[in-house]
Amino acid sequence: MSMSATLSVTPSAAPASTGTGPVKVWLGFVAFLVFAMVIVGGATRLTDSGLSITEWQPLLGALPPLTDAAWHEAFEKYRQIPQYKLVNQGMSLEAFKVIFWWEWAHRFLGRFIGVAFLVPFLVFAATGRIARRQVPRFVTLFALGGLQGAVGWWMVASGLVDRVDVAPYRLATHLTLACFIFAMLVWTALSLDEPASKTPAAARRRRGLAVGATVVTAAVFVQIFLGGLVAGNDAGLVYNTWPSMNGSFLPDAPLALEPAWRNLFENHGLVQFVHRIGAYTLFALALVQAGLAMRAGGAARASGLLLGLAVTAQAAVGILTLLMVVPLGLALVHQGLAVVVLGIAVAHLKAARHV
């Protein structure tokens, strides 16, 4: 149906429908920025750069040191934390600048995303391109972006006093929230043309496909969180064999820490083992879902098959990353592909609910 035909049949819906093209492009751009943020954040973690800036200044921190004196001041603050004293003792100013720029770029990109979201949102809302009923979702997205900044500082703060790195569970939370924001951006872009009150036909006709897509999407989120724990513990640097863990199914001393719950977050061997089990589970779920999607049509079928292929590729990259002892480039591919898998899972969930 042409746009003119749509306007003639439902003139009252015009403001909500005519502006979705530019809004979708904008949301896609912001989603891409969040994807880039995850990659830069991964590089910051893998280069041990995340603690190089020891203060949280949401506004003033946008400017890097501009003078030699400012650089020495920033370096002196870094020299007061345990990471410098116990890991990087004797680091030169030039070496410090390398890790500083990684962390500064990560934080600057976060600020840029906030501006790239807020300004177009205000324009689109003022011009009626965003329907009034959808405004709360966009406000929630912006609030989540602010929360992500606070969670980022909560993560960094954990490594400034008694540790030489950040707390793994805080890093995993920071990563998972970034991915949730990415998923919400994708979901919102795909939802713009939906009526205000619509019961998805798939909930009645294809309940199995929709439920399966929901389970797979939830499993992707869980696996991302588990991957964050692996990254936070540098757990990919141990047990670099597959399918066994140095010849055994289980790692050595999986319950060595007290209290026992700490092992799920801080025991390097057990953290990696749980991440492996999560990968096997997600792989199986994705293959089953691809089989269910074969009986559907259109976007649900295409996205279901693509999801199965993406999860398979991600599993292969993960194994290769482990066997090669986590080289920087391959590790970033693995992290970026996780976000791609999530995006496909969200798109498939939307399609499965509207078969």
C-alpha cells in the first residue's frame, strides 16, 4: 500500500507513521554508537586502561589534559592507586598516556551518545515524528544511558582502593546494561509503526515460535553477563584447551573460595566453565529455534535461520579466542559478535511475535 493510500484511509495516524523513516535511521545510528561503545570498552578492559582516570567528572571530564602540567597531575593521581603500585610501578608518562587515551575515548563516546540521542529526540518529539504514546519509551532510553554512566563509575571505583582491577560482577553488569540499551534501541526502531494497542497474532497462532524466541533472547543476555565475568576475571587466560579443561571436564578446585557463592563470580576456572556451559546451551537453543523458524515464513524464518548461523559463528570464534589465549583483535571480534547476535535475536523475537 502506498503512503498516499495510507493517509487517505487513516488520516489521524499520519503524524505517527510519516516520520518513522528518519527516526529509524537515527535509532540505528545510536545503536551503532552503542555497539562501538562496547568494542571500545572491550579494548579498554583488555589493555588494562580502565583505571587510568581516577575521577568521575561528567562535564569537565570531557576535556583531556591540555598542558604538560595537566598530564603530570593526571599521572600523579593514577600513581596513588593499587594498580600502579602493584602492577605498573615505574610506568613512564608516555606509557600512561596510551592507557589514558583508551579510557578517555570510552568515556567521551559515552557522552557523545548522550548528545546524539537527546538532541534528535527533542527535535523529533517537537515536530510530531515521534508519537506521544511512544515518548515514555524514549525517555526511559535516555535515563538508562545516564544510569549506564553511573554504573560505569561504580565499576571503576571498585578498582581504586583495594584491587588492581575492577570487580568482575560490576564489569559484567556494565556490559550487560550496555547490551540491554542496544537491544531496546533495536526493539524500539522495529516497533515504531505498530498501533497503540495491538495483540500480536503470533501469541495465538505461533506461540511456540514466540516463546522460543524469548527464551533464546534471554539466554543471549545471560551469556553476555557470563562473558563479562570471564573478562573481569581474565578467566580466558587459563584452561586454554577445548573441549576439555586441561584434560578434565571440570576445572581444578571449582569451590575453592569461601563463601561458596564467590566461586560463581571470582573463581577463574569455574567462571570459564559456566561460560562454556552457557555457550553450549545457547547453541542448542538457537538450533532448535532455527528449526521452528523453518516452518514459519517471511522475516521470522529468515531471522531465525540467521540467528542460528550467528550463534554458530560466535561459538567458533569463542573457541578460537580461547585456544589462542585471547589475542586482542580476536577477543574484540568475539565481543562485537555477541552484540550482533543479540541484535538478530531481538529482531527475530519481534518477527516471531508478528508471524
